[in-house]
Amino acid sequence: MMSNVKLIVGLFSFFLFTILFTSQIVSQDQTLQKINVNSKQQLYKDPMKRTESEWKRILTKEEYRVLREKGTERAFTGKYDGFFEDGKYFCAGCDNDLFTSDTKYRSGCGWPAFYEVIPESVVEVEDNSYGMNRVEIICSKCESHLGHVFKDGPEPTGLRYCINSISMDFKPNEE
């Protein structure tokens, strides 16, 4: 008799836990949809925090490899390397403003190059990977890898922001 009571209490507890847990997941999904978490657009000024599974859902495999795993496109293959239209470049991970077209120049390095960033749009991080001493550029909003900056650019800054095309989106100026 006592074992039957324990079994019934155990089953009741299991079903109660399952119902509560399921309702919590549904509630979280509704909240994520409400705040538009699956969009590339960030709604808040604070740095964006997403789980790796969220990043994998919103980025293509190649975007994920470059933006989240710090990969690099092959030289001269990116869509913005030889692209010179008027507009702004945005982070492909979160839509953060990065560069304006008037700071873009033809460096010949095989990746889009800019001599200046939009203020506070990127963070510089020391990068000693592959036996090189470089400065990595990550988005200040979502911390995605964008490329590297070098001190061999044109005036007025003397800098060359060498950026992966896949890490950016472009929006033309409205006329």
C-alpha cells in the first residue's frame, strides 16, 4: 500500500514538474519573439548577449565562421572589396553602424579597407594568433569579429581597417 502511495506521489510530482517546465519554455519563447531576439537588429544600447545556439540560428554557416569563430574570407572574394557606392556599412550580426563609404579606399589587400570607423562602433583587441602580433577589430555592440586594423593606411589617420565583407551589410544613402 505504501509503495503505491509513493508511486502516485512520484507520478503526480513528475507531471506537475513537466507542466510547469513546459509553460516556462513557452513563456520564454513568447518573450523572445516579443523583443525580436531572432532579428539581426539590436533593440537596446547595451552590449548584445546571445547564446551560441541563437547565433547559429540567425547567421549563415559562413557568417558564423567569420563573425563568431574569428574566421577570415579568402582575399579578393568578398562582395565589398571592389564596391564603392555611397552609404553606410553595418555589422552583419547586429546592424551596428561601423563605417561610412567616404572613409573606404582601394588598398589592394583583398578585403574592404577603411581609414576610419564610426566613433565607438568597434573595440580593438590584441590578437597573437598564427604567430602574428595584430590588432583585431570586434563590433562594440555584439562582439563579433570584423577584421583587423593596421598602421599602414592613408592620411588623415594612417590606419587601414581591413574588414571581412561577410561581417558587414551595406545600406545606400537615400537621395
